[in-house]
Amino acid sequence: MSSMISLPGGLLVAALLLIAALMLLYFQRLKIKDQKAAKARVAQVRESIQLNRNQLDKRHNYLNTYNFLAYNLNEVLIIQPEIAVR
């Protein structure tokens, strides 16, 4: 007896092929599960990026419509009694 497991050659090959097929199926399912999780994460990140981009556009538009010169002139013209002019 040259090996510990005494199986006919064909049965041993069939068992190894079955194990290989089961491993292939297992890792294929694991890959599909990971791909779904990655797609969900990418979708979440893209949504977050789009939300931030919209907020930046909105703030940029508000800054473009805001008249800093008029605001600053109005602030300068306010009398400030706490400042002593000499």
C-alpha cells in the first residue's frame, strides 16, 4: 500500500474535480457578493460627491450675486461710537 488513501484512480480524480468545482463556485459567489458591495459603496460615494458639488454650486451662485462693495461701504458708513477719532 503506497498511499494512505486507497481509492481507485478514477474515483480520486472525480473527488478532486468535485472539490475544485465546489471551491470555484464558493469563490465565484464570494466575488459576486464583493462586487455588489463595491457597487453599492461607489453609488453612495457618487451620491455624496454630487450633493457636495450641488452645495458648492449653490454657494458659488450666492457669492456671485452678493455685492461685497455695497455691503462694505454700508458697514464703513455706520457710526461706531466705540472708536475714538483723533
